[in-house]
Amino acid sequence: MNYNTTSLRNIKKMRLEQHWSQEQLSEMSGLSIRTIQRIENGENAGLESLKSLASVFETNITDSDKKEELEQIKKEEKHVENVKGFYVFIALAIFNLIVFFIIALLDSDSEGWYLFFYMLIFYAITSGIFYLNIFNLFGEDWKRKMIDKKFKKD
């Protein structure tokens, strides 16, 4: 027996390599022709259907394409979150500096040591607001554009 692992997406290719019709595969596997057609068209297959097909082709059948798709989606989401985090960090830093620079210009007669303390508190509060996603400055369109740009999707 051949104990290779084959993707569920390759059922049609394997059937055609054996020069079998869907009817023949249906008879050998004990599955209905409609089930064979659905699996070949990329629809989900039950565990018993997979076992039947695996025994006919003498292989192990997995749905590895779905695993790859999920891994790709995770990579895309992580990339978008990293880019978003970087932009938020830069925006907060610039905003914080501008606000406290203006305050320092307007209040030039004080010692200013407390200004650093207020700057730190302000930065912590605004960081918390943005990191808790209270305001979503980046919409789904931006997210889609970033994924398309990084992963060259059409």
C-alpha cells in the first residue's frame, strides 16, 4: 500500500490518472456520484467519505489547502496589526510632542519639570485608548489594501 498523504483537492486528478469515471469511483468507494462531484468541486467532505476515498486510492487524504489558507490569513492579519501598531505609535508620539511643545511655548514662565509628568500620563492614556481599539482609525478598506499590497493579491 502507498501511504502518501494527498490533498483533498487532488481527488479529481487522481481519478483521471487512473482513467476512472466518477461512476467507477463511486462504485469502488461506496459513495454516491453526487458526493464525488461535490468533493471534486471543492466542497467539504465527511470523515467517512475521506476514509472511503483514501482506501480506494491507497493513500491518506487531508484537506491541507485549508490549513495553508488559514496560515496565510493569520500571516496577513499579523502583518496588518504590525503595520497598524507602527502607525499608531508614530502618530501618538508626534501628537504628544506637538501638544506639549505648544504647552511649553505658552507657559514659558514656569519651571516645566511637571510638564514631563503630564506628558507621560497623557501618552499612557492615549496609548490605552488606541490599543484598546476604542477608536478604529483604520477601516476594513485600509486593511484590505495593506494585505493586497504586501501579498500582491488581485
